[in-house]
Amino acid sequence: MASSNSTALLVMDLIHNIVNRLPEAGREEYLARVSRGIAAAREKNIPVIHVTIHFRPGYPEVPRTNPFWARISSTDDFVHIEGQQKEGQNFVAEAAPRDGEIVINRPRISAFYNSDLEVVLRSMGVKNLAIAGVATSGVVLSTVREAFDRDYDVTVLEDLCMDRDEEVHRVLTTKVFSWTGNVTSSEEWINKL
């Protein structure tokens, strides 16, 4: 699937099990912004690529020696069984993929780790990534760093990213991400397309 457009919007981890962990204050406004950002990208024919995390039953991908992943594997919140998708694993309505949009599954924090994201991006001719997702300190941070290392031009859409900790979000978007790319609002990004 080749695309003459060299930009793609990555929308990451906007599934119920993750979004529901965000603070209620500001969550609905955040989701409304994400919905508007996705709609604007689609209108401008920017490919929207959805990224999620899931594992096989029993979490064979998870080392029990890693405390973070051991905690994750103590639930079935992220287990994917073909044909048995649980509500919490579904994308929130505001960010649900449309028919034909690509969904990338990965077993770690970065969207690139052990996924086919790079193959998809290269096949589409994508060189510029706009980043949206939850959490700023998780998938966003890891993906921004790895995208930079893979020589993509990265733009973090700061108002389309959210974290449980507002201060961490602020520090990352105002002090860290600018080292490896651009940080802007979704409105400014859309207006420049």
C-alpha cells in the first residue's frame, strides 16, 4: 500500500484499559481533541495508524524477572485471543480505526519494538511521524526516541498526548521532546499540512 504522502499520524494506546487509567479531569476534553485531530488528518489524506499492546494467553512474551511486566501479566487486561476481544482491549470510540486503517500490535512500550510498524511506514513512504497517545511517559516517550533513532522526522502533538501525571507530561513536552523533534499543538500541525 504505497502512499505519496510522506506523513502519518500514529495514534497509540487509545484503548479502554489504558484510557480509563487517566485522571477523569480532562479525559473527555482530551478524547474530543484526539477525535478532531484524527478527523482532520483523514480529511487531509494523512494515513492514521493505530498502535496497541497485547499478548498471547499466558503472557509468554513477558519475563517474570521484570517487575513492570510481571505486574502487567498478573491480569488479562492485554491478552489477545483471536475472536475473543474484551471490551477493555477495544479502542475508545473517539479513536477507533476505520475500515482499511492499519493497526499495529506490539508487546512492549515502544511502537517499534517487535512490531511491523517500520515495514508499514517504509512501504508507505512515510518519513514524518506525528505522534498522539497515552501515556506521554510510556508509549509516546519510547516511540519518539526510537523514531528519532530510525531517522524519522518526529512531531509530538502535545495536546493529543496525555499522562496520568500532568507534571511529567509538561516536562516531556516542554523540555525533552524538542531535543529529538518538534512539539506543537494539533491545530498548528493541521494548519501547516
